[in-house]
Amino acid sequence: MTVTAVGFRTLFRSVPQDVWIVTTRDGDGRPVGTTVSSLTSVSSDPPTVVFSLRESASVLPQFLAAEQVLVHAVSTEGVEAARTCAEHGADRFAQIEWQTGLGGLPQVDGVYGCLLTRVTRAIPVAGSAMFICPVKATWIPGSAGPPALYRNRSFNWTVAESGSESER
């Protein structure tokens, strides 16, 4: 059996992925952010997440220098912000609604919740940098739309609610 890049990409494009925006500040205090679908939890004790950025990402130097990153779980209300933060070369924070949030970092509107993380390590992996980030604080707003999903290069997917919390 042979692994091909086309087959690999086709499989991952077909499986819905969570939509995340990661933000930090550059050395001059300006907001920096991008959209990722590569974020995952690796531990709940201690709470730790990982995400990756391509070596070609314009924001990679700022994230490599960051001590903290604010991770946003995008809700269906934040899909436009996710699209904007995914654009190459866009002046992202001039186009989206945001304010200063946890840790003094840029917090994007339209999110299901946020994780304030500490960057403990960035490891080069296959043309990307994988960031290992223990979670320092969690914020979940009182009301938010359901989490957004990304599939086949589209943000038009949502999580269907299926019963009460006690039934899950």
C-alpha cells in the first residue's frame, strides 16, 4: 500500500475539522492572528493543546517569539472572522471585531470559548512548526452559537445539538 499526498489531502479535506483562531502580539504590541484547523488537545491533566503553522506562514516569526497564545474556538457567529484570519496578507485586525482579552492578548468576537496558553515549545515538523501549549485559563461566554467546522475548504458546517448535557 502506498501513501500519496493526493490521497492524504483528500481524506483530511473530507473529515470535518474544528475551526480555531490563534492570536498573540508582536514585539511592538500589535495584534497577530491566524486561523488553524490543526489544533488538538493532547492532555487534560495538565490541560495542554498543540497546533501547527506552516513555515511559509507570515505570522510564524511572531508566534515563535510569543510566550502566550490565546486560542479561540470559533462559533458559527465567528465564521467571517475565521475566513478573514485565514487570508494571506490581510490586515486581519482592521477587518474583524476584537478586544483585549485574557492575558492582554487580542480576543476575537464570535467564539465559543477561549484558552489562554503558554508556549513551552515549538518543534519543526515536515515544513511546519508544532507548538506545545499548556493551558493557563479558560473562558466560555454565557451565550454563543454552536462550534463551527471546516470541511472541503468550506466553513459552512456546524455541530448539531443532540440532547441535553445530562444525556451526553
